[in-house]
Amino acid sequence: MKKIKKIKIKINGKIKTVIENSKLSEMLKQLKIPLNKVAIELNKEIIDKKKINKLKLRKNDKIEIVHFIGGG
């Protein structure tokens, strides 16, 4: 049986423990993040939303999620 390895990542400055090699898209679903209303940065690089299903989380990744706010 393969042991599940957990890693620490940082999301908007807060440390979170996740399963190693879990996908960025899975984590965003768990956090209930509406993809159409946010910009996502992984290790200081803006992520193309078409690629989030392929991106796997690695130890010490830093993720910033910026919400768009409408107004006038």
C-alpha cells in the first residue's frame, strides 16, 4: 500500500497542508473558488486557467488567488 505524503503550500499567505501531487484544480474546488471570478498566481507566475487541470502541487508552492470585484 502506497503511503499518502502530505506537503505544505502557501495560499494567500496562509500555510495549508495538501496531498502531494494533488492537482491545483482539485484544491480550488475544495476551497469553492469560482474560476470565472479570480486570477491565480503560482510561484509568482499567472496561470492560464486552461492548464489548472494539469498542474500538480509541489512542496513549498506559493499560490495567490485574487478575486475580481465589480463596481463603479
